[in-house]
Amino acid sequence: MAKISIIVAVYNVAPYLRRSMDCLINQTMDDLEFICVDDCSTDNSLSILREYETKDSRFKIITSEVNGGAAVARNKGLKVATGEYLGFIDPDDTIDLNYYEELYKKAIEANYDIVKC
């Protein structure tokens, strides 16, 4: 079980996706799982996700059979998440490399159920 499951709903974001996935793969906290749900992308987003899945076993790639939108994709990710906490980013987001470590520290030290920034 990971400390944090990070869910990313992906749809046609190939120009931004590597930058976003690099922010995840290089997080200072290791005990993470990355659940990427491809929502029937028509560009090469799924191919990019598969590259990261090959590089790092923390990536889980889910593919949708029908485009359902971000909320449906996130819910698919929630069904397979094993983390103590959940995190969400959009596939064109960039985050600091200590982002999830800092959020997790705050949650643990104060016994919070939810932290946000």
C-alpha cells in the first residue's frame, strides 16, 4: 500500500504530459503510486503514459473504452487506488518535486484527514 495514490485523468495532452509525468516520477517521496487514466485520447498521450509505465513500476495505466470526461476518469482511478491518502493533478500541471512529501508530512504531524494547497 502506497502512502499516497495520485490520480491523473488524461485526455489529449501529449504536448504537456512528459513535463507533468517527470514532476511525478522525480518526487522526493518514494512511497507513491501514480494512477493515470487515459480517457480515449486521440493523440499519443497513451503512448507517453506507457513509456512511464515501463520506466517506473509505480505507474498504473488505465484505459477507458468510452470518453467520459475528467470526473469519470478520476472515479476509475479511485477504484484501484491503494494509498493511505489521495492526490489529484491535471496532466498539464507541474508541481514542486517535494510537493507530496510536504503535504504528507503536514497530514501526519497534525493528524489531518485532508490537506490542500
